[in-house]
Amino acid sequence: MTAPALSLKNLCKSFGPAKIINDVTLDIAKGERHAIIGPNGAGKSTLFNLISGLYTPTSGTVSLNGTLISGVPPFEINRMGLSRSFQVSNIFANMTVRENVRCGVLHSMGQGYAFWKSVTASKAVQERTYEILEHCALVDKANLPAALLPYADQRALEIAITIAGGAEVILLDEPTAGMSHSETDRAVDLIRRSTEGKTLVIVEHDMGVIFDLADRISVLVYGEIIASAPPSQIRGDAKVREAYLGDEALPEETV
């Protein structure tokens, strides 16, 4: 039997007396697009931090493709095939768009950094960098400092950096936050294309995005998963609607 891409077992995280994640058990299959939703303060970002190694669990385990990664440093988890984005754009502002993407490409191709080598001399690195820039519609902005990009393009650049490392498991934390409707549509299309054949775990407040992208949705409330099912079942789940009462309603299925 094939191991899940991600497996969380009885996962807990406390900060002092406050239990933020409480006994979460969840398997995410390889190639699945899995959304984690919940009201503000539910623990979604904390869960991402546990999966990606920024936090160490108080108890319980996280496994990546059958290998235990609980307590493993984030850079090692990244090298094992998991990459993530953050709620706030996490880019090298003073580097060009091309240089940002190339950083991820270098590590994915096992080249790293060395002062005696020119990164521009590697044809493979240059080609892969261009391929990602083209894929993310950033070729015409390749030589701009990343800080000068409009907000939506900065988010697109962060997705480009995330996929540049060649990870098979990708975590995106609110990738469309702060975007207009047209920018969101473009971002969803980019996410769909960029994660083709990969495992995607996404935290997102825009329910339209979630129901458009996800194969399965898990609902986190006060650190506990109260439901995990395909979108059609989540839409009609009374517990889920109650959790969102006064926050944001789940969209009705359109015909």
C-alpha cells in the first residue's frame, strides 16, 4: 500500500496552557489537492508550521511519504520534497525576479552556492529558471527588483519560488489574500497549473477558491478537525455551517 504524501497522527501543539492544535489525525494522499479551512484563530497556520518544521509538536507525529519528519529542521524537510509559501510574501526584495527563482532552481538541481562558480554559466539552471518564469507569467518582469512588483505578482513570484525547488508536496498559506477578483482568478489558474501531478495543501479564506480547487476539504475549529470530506459533502455539513456562522457562509452549489 502506498504511503500518504502527508500523515498527521494525534498531533498536538500547546503554547503554555493554551492548546492550539488538539489531537489532529489526517492522511493526505499523493496527488491530492487538499484544503484546510476554518474560522480565524482555528490553528490553521500553526498546523502548517508543524508540518513544515517551524514548530515542533508537543505530541504526535508528522510523516512525509512514510518518513517521520517531526522535529526535523525546515531546510531538511524542504530537501525531502516539501515546500511552502507564507501568508505574508516571503521573497528577496532586493534581488531581481529572475534571481529569486534561480535560488530555488539551484538547490533543486543540487548545485547550491559557490563563490568560484558563475550561476549564469549553467545552461540547465538558466533554462529551468526561464521555464518557471514563463509558467508563472513573469518573463517580462524577470529583471525587475522583486520589491517593485505589484502585490499580485509578488504572490505569483512566491509560488514560482515554491515550485522552483521541485517539491512534490506544496503548502500554500492564503495565496490569494488581498487580491481582487481578477487577480484571484489568475492566481487560481496558476496554482492549478503549477501543482499538476503534485500534492497540494492549501489554507485559504476565499471559499470560492477552495471549492474550485480542492479534491477534499478538512475543517479545523479550535484546533480540532470537525469534518474531512469532498467539497460536495462539506457544503451541506451542518457542523461546518455552524462553525462559519457570523464569519463567512459557504457558497451554495451553482447549477
